[in-house]
Amino acid sequence: MKIKSWIEAARLRTLPLSVSGIIVGCGLAFADGGFNGPLFGLLLATTVLLQILGNFANDLGDYQHGTDNADRVGPQRTLQGGGLTVSAMKRGIAVAAALSFVVGLLMLWVSFGFGTGFWVFVGIGIAAIVAAMRYTMGRNPFGYRGLGDLMVLVFFGFATVAGSYFIVAHQITVESVLLSLVIGFMSVGVLNVNNLRDSEGDRQSGKMTVVVKFGTRFGQVYHLVLCLSAIVLVAASLLIWHSAVCLLWVVVPVALLLAHGIRVFRAADVKTLDPELKKLSLTTLLMSVLYAAAVLF
């Protein structure tokens, strides 16, 4: 029973987001002749652990702020349903933070040794751990001030794509930055679906998301803009740095993303959007895999 509760708290359906950025970043590095198998594995492990940490902290933070209550529309959270105690979740957060830090140190040592890059990224890693925990935990957390979208763009977009590319290739490119926006916008879209679905409960509990601040219709338009922006940028990236033929690789995820954006935009009742969260998460993963394949083959 406890194992099932921990799995539920880890929110497996959101994990493709962190994996997606690493696949794209390392795929670009591989295409540039800089792929490193063990480093790829360590990057994946570090990023997944950080996301699990964030999910644990989100469960605890929303529970403590009263956001996860009987009126919540989405899936019942672990603490809300009594699957875990608050003290157990705090221990889980501590373990996830420690594991992500240790695995991250190993990953940085494999990439940089103990050079300047190691210490710079140690600082970035600590900031990522703090940000994951401060998203909904503590006083005045990021997610309750309308900063969740920016945090997701930075950490699921730039940190995973451009960050992993730099860690593997020890350089940065315009393409890796542009792809950071693609994966970042799609990841923000997952958060936005969540915020649309939970907007009423968030408003009542004082969680000032973008949707709560500007309204449901704005959130739906904003979502379509995120999807269209990702489509335009992924097409532009392939055309600029590769070839028009490469566009064929991403036809399916682009079509899925467009259809998803239109469904969210047209939804008469945002409370019914929960299935779209998983669909967009998996579409993001598919986009990353096929983009990497396009640039490699």
C-alpha cells in the first residue's frame, strides 16, 4: 500500500516532461559528435529525481495550504487521500533531495571533473533543488504568486535542453536555446491544463495562477498560443539547421499538439480537461524523441 502511495505521489504521468528535454539536448550533442552514454544516463536520473522531488513538495505544499481539498477536480493527491502522512512525505522529500544532489554531483564530475563548470553547475543544481521545494511549499511560494509558468519554462525548458547540451558538449548553440523554448512551452502547457482544471479551487485557496489572475478564457487562448508557438519554433529549427525533409519526422507530434491546443481552446467546461494533461505530456516526449531522430538520421 505504501509503495503504491509513493508511486502516486511521484506522479508518473508528468515524468515524460523532464525526460523530453534531456533527450533533445543530448540528441543535439550526439549530432555534434559529443554524445556520452553514461553522462546521458546520469542526466536522466538527476532530472527525474528533481521532478519527483518537485512532485512530492507540490503534494505537501498544496495540502498544507488547503488547495488539495474535497472540492478538488483532478486526481486525489496522496496526502489528501491519506495514503501518506505529512511526516512521511517530509522524509520522502529529504531523500529525493539528497539523491538528486548526489547523482547530480556524479553527473557533473563525469562532465567537468572538478573544473570551473563543476562548481558553476553545483550552484545551479542547488538552485534547482530549492526551486523544486519552494514551488508550493513554505511562505509565499512561487506557484501561489503566478510564477509557476516561468519556473517551468526555465527548469523544464532551458535547464534540461540547453543545460544538458552544454553539460555534454561544453558549448551552447542557438538551436539548443530555440529547442529549450519548444520543450519549455509544451511543459508550461501541461501546467496550464492543470491550472485550468483546478482554477475554481485555486481561486478559493488563494493560489494565484495565471488562469486565476486573468480568467479561464485567457488561459484557453494562452494555451493555444503556447501550442502554436512550439509548432512554429520546432518547424523553424528543422528548416534552419537541417532540411525540409526532416519536417516529416515531427508531423505526428505536431498534428497531435495542434489538435490538443484546439480542444483546450474550445472546451466548454475546463473541469473535463484532465485527460489532456497526460496527452500533452506524452506528445512532448514523442516530439523530443522524433526531433532527436530527425537530427541524427
